[in-house]
Amino acid sequence: MPEFSLDIYRALLIALRSAGYQFMTVEQYASSQIGENQRVAVMRHDVDKLPRNSVLMADVEHREGMRATYYFRCVSDSYDEPSIRKIASLGHEIGYHYEDMSISDGNVEEAYAHFCHWLEKLRAFYSVRTICMHGAPTSRWDGRDLWKTFDYHQLDIICEPYFDIDYGSTFYLTDTGRCWDGFKVSVRDKIPTYQDQWVRQGLVFHTTAEIIRALEQQKLPSHVLFTTHPQRWSNDFWARQVELVSQTLKNVIKRAFIVLKK
Ligand SMILES: [Zn+2]
């Protein structure tokens, strides 16, 4: 099965279930009491672009009888009402993938008003209770700085994964960088301290097949949060090649950016 095909994604879901993992949305995960040995997997999807790809992924998950979480941005690359409506109708959680600080060029008051406006728009489709920052690597602004002045809990938001998930007991895997060990190239999508611990424990995976193998060998921790970018997951060969080229260029730019920042 080709890497980043929906077929291998489905194989990952099946491997998780066979290894005894129960699927939860971010909202369920944040609001449940979960035993230390209870196996739980959360599939979080950041819809950065190509929202129609997300519909296909949501459909695969629905057919596997599970619920996932989809975070949509406020820009036209991501915000597509028919796609949001369809994914919500399949029973998945919808959340806001916010970048209001970049859009408002660092003006906190403006950014908060913008945040509230888009939260309300998304709440027409789903009673949104979790949000997640879009970590635009080339932006000067860190979206999370909004919460130095304002408090999202007052908007009935119960979870922002960067703040409210305990990575001491939740293993985190992201496809940022178009592989599962891209924390090496990511500017903002990484977990401080714990990442080094996971590396020491040998919990480093490059391909989806390696994760599936680790599941078969019962080597994955009991609580796992996956982040994917559905734009790169497709059963279409040429769509995957286009994504591969654009991601390779992006990695080169990101590396240069990290060097420049040092
Ligand atoms: Zn994003």
C-alpha cells in the first residue's frame, strides 16, 4: 500500500482497533476519565487546504465506525461549507483551526473579535468545543499568544490540544513534514521535553507501516494522539505526487527558516 494513501490510513485504523484501541474525538478525550491502561486513540485532522480530501478521509473513518476531529481554518483554502456540513453529518467533531493573530497582524483585540466571529460561523455546523492553532511556520505571530490576554474557556471551549492535553500521558504523532518523524523540521508542531523522552524510548516512526508494525508488536503507548493533514492523504497517485513536491519545497524553506532564526 502506498504511503499517504487512504488505503494505508484505513489499515492504520484497523491495526489500532485490533490492538485494542478505542477511538475518541478530541472533545471526548478532553472530557473523559480514562484509565492508565485503557487504550485510546484520537485522530485529529488539521484541514490546512483541499477540504474535499478531508471528506474522503472522513468517509473512510465513518465506514470503519469511528469518529475523528476536523479542524477548519477561516481561509478559502480550508473553509468550505459543503465539506464541513458533510463531515459533521458523518458524526465527526468539527473545531476551529485558528490563526487570528496572523490575520490581524498581532492586534490582540482585533484577533479576538475575529476569533469569536469564526467560532460562531463554525458553530452553525457543530457545537464546537475544541480549537487548535494553525502553526503557520512563516508567520511572525504565534496564534497562542491570543490567550495571554483572553480566555477561551469563557467561550465554552474545553480543549486546545497545545495547552490542555497532558503529553506526559499522551503519546503524540504528527504527519507534519510528510512523515511521522517530522518534528525534526517543524517550527511549531512539536512537544517540548516529551519529544526527547519518546526518542530515548525508541518511539520514533518514519512511515505508517512502521506504526502498524509497532501496534502489532504492542509497542505503542496506551494513549495516542495522531495529527494528520488530510490534504496529503489520497488514493490518487498524481495527487500524492503533487503534494510530495510541494512538501519537499516547504521542508527546504522551513529548514532555511530555522537556520535563519538561530
Ligand atoms: Zn494547520
